[in-house]
Amino acid sequence: MRTFSLSANIANGFAEGAQYIVTPNAQKTIHTIVNDFQTGIHSFTIIGSYGTGKSSFLLALETDLERKGRKPFLIDSKILLKSSDIEIKNIVGDYTELSTLLRRSLNVENTTNSVLDELKSYYNKCQKQGKFLLIVIDEFGKVLEHAAKNNPEKELYFLQKLAEFVNVPSRQILLLTTLHQNFSAYAKGLTEAQVNEWKKVKGRFKEVTFVEPIEQLLHLAAKQMQADRKAEVSFSAKSLYELAKATGYVSKDFPIDTALQLYPLDLFSAYAITTAIQRYGQNERSLFTFLASQENAPQEVSVKSQIYNLQRVYDYIYYTFYSYLKEANADSMNWSSMQVSIERVEGQSWDTPEQMLQAANIIKAIGLLNLFSVAGFRLSKESLADYAKLAMNIPDAQHIIEKLEQKKIIRYAAYKDRVMLFEGTDVDLEA
């Protein structure tokens, strides 16, 4: 039986029986690290969004270098290691000095020697034992955030000296760190002089972008959904797949098998939830955490022959990431607009309470489709109605959409070829 690790922690290692699926992105990353290491670059920062698999990548690499697997995931250890053995120091970042974390890892907290001297002694010991030394610092952003707020000059100097020690080409040592955003993004609030020092330290680390395309993440998720299938795929799943392609929400060559395996998520919802988790997620949040969580239970929805649609995705995002969405960020205005539109729906006169609820659900779909779509996405009133009927079980969707337009809560923007949320005005914008 296959098991899926929902979130990886380098201090704990892989869960027993867990598999690692090697993606083109992972292959590209390891090739970059190996090639640059052989040219003399030994310090790396792997940058990628939440939930893209950076920690799992590191664990797979460590497994290969320790020769624990019968078949390597990423690399044959002989390509990187001259010695026959390896010593690994895994450090999980925290809001404290890196020197403190390194002391703790080296078990030299009670000594008065400088931690860099202790590291040199530890490295020399590894060399005598014929061991390659690998230092991994996951969640490195926490260390940088602490450094920026607490004595940045001292912390930056230590980072610089550490990287310089590691980057001596002849040394059999490798330093890998992970960040959720660019190194420079953690320098908020610093003076100009401090920012310049920050940039100098940044230059000691080779940045490697770790970005799994959404299509690849959905492909991996589809495998898990298929393994956990509890009910037959709804007949509407294929129609929703065709609609996603016709509107330009997904590429024309997106495989139908993957789309059907994602059921009960339709493609619109799958893209939206994946993008949202990448933008707003925290360390414990990933697409796979969402898929397996009891609080959402997408698979339980499928038992009832229902689609996990955009209304459900909206509710999940809004309540899970509520505090972040309320902060000032790039998407704040979009979420505020959705909330205002929903309130306007609730303040209007409708034929039945159910119709009002359906109108609010359509508003949620419009908001997410516009927020998470690509530039070429098209959303006609007819396409919106088709989605509402197929995924949200709203048979009179066309009528509700017309009423929303009459009430000036939504409008069709010809220049974008999309239905959009609308604050309302008496001016004839099209004219």
C-alpha cells in the first residue's frame, strides 16, 4: 500500500512506506546543485512557495546520499561524493540566531569557543573519518526574519563567514537552505547600509528556484485521489473538463485522465485551491494536507455524488486563511470586493432564500475565477451558467445571473471577455 507524507520535516525523515515522486522540477534542481558544486559553489538557497515539496526533496536527496534506497530517487551518490560515507546535520529554522541553532546541532552549547571554530573542528573530524559533510537548514526564512529584527550586522557577518567557510572549493562540504521567498524579501525595515550588507551576504548563496507547476502538483494530487477513490466519477466531470479548456482556464493539452482522477474536485476548483495554498499557505498547509484533512473531506463529498466546487473552495480559503486575507496583501482588494458583493446579494430581494444562497455561491465562483485565472481566461454568462449547473447544481443559473446583472452586482466586461464583480453605477459603461 502506498502512503503519502502530507508534510515533511527534515528532522523526522520520511514516514515509513512513503514514496517520493521525482518531478522534472526536482531533477532540474539536483542537476543545478551538482553542477555548481563541482565548479566550487557549495552554499545554496532553494526558494519555493509553501507546499511545493522542498523538504521532501531534501529528504529524498539525503536518502540517496546515505545509500538507504535500493534505487536512487534523484542521484547516484557517487556523482557528488568522493568519500564513501556522509555526515548529515539537519537544522530546522527557528526565530533565533543561526549560531545558536548550529551550536545545538553540533552539540557544543557549553563550550566558549566560537561556533565557526567548532564547525571547523567537526569538519576536520569528518575528513579524518572519510566523510562528506552536508548541512541542511530548512525554514531558513525564520532565521533571516530574526536576523533582520535583532542585531542584523552581527547576524549577517556570521552568515557571511559561514558561507565563506563552506564555499572553499576543495572542501567536501555542502550547505543547503530553503526559503519561501527571495533572500532580499526578508530585509524589510533595514537601513540602506544594512540592505547593502544583506545583498552582499545573499551573493554568497547560489539561489535555486524550486517551482512545481500547478499542472504537476495536480498530476501528483490526482494519483492520491485515484488511490483514495470512494465513488464513481460524476458524469459532469468530463463536461467541466471541456468547459475549463474552452474558457482557457487550463491549457488545451491538459490530460483528461488527470482531470477525472481529481474528482470530486473539478478543474476550476483544483486550480483555485492549489494557487490559493501556494499564495496564502503556512508550513503545515499544502495541497495534500487539504486533500486528506477530515475538516474538508473532499472524498466524502464524492460519496454523495457532489462536486467539490468553487463555493466550497471559497469557504475553505476564507476560513482557513482568514487572518492573512485580512492583512494588507496583493489580493486584499479582491477578497474585500467578494465580501461586499456577497453582502449586497444578501441585502437584495429574491424569490426564495435558496435563490439568494445560490446567487451568493455564484458570486463566490466569479470572484475566484477572476482572482486565480490566467490573463487569457474568458468567462461569458453562458459559460458561468454552465459551471453553476454542472458543479453547483443550480438549474436556473442563467436567470440568477441575469438578476445579478440587473441589480448591478456583476457585469460583463467586453474588454476582458469576462463576467466580473461590479460595485454598481448608473453610468452606462459600455456606451
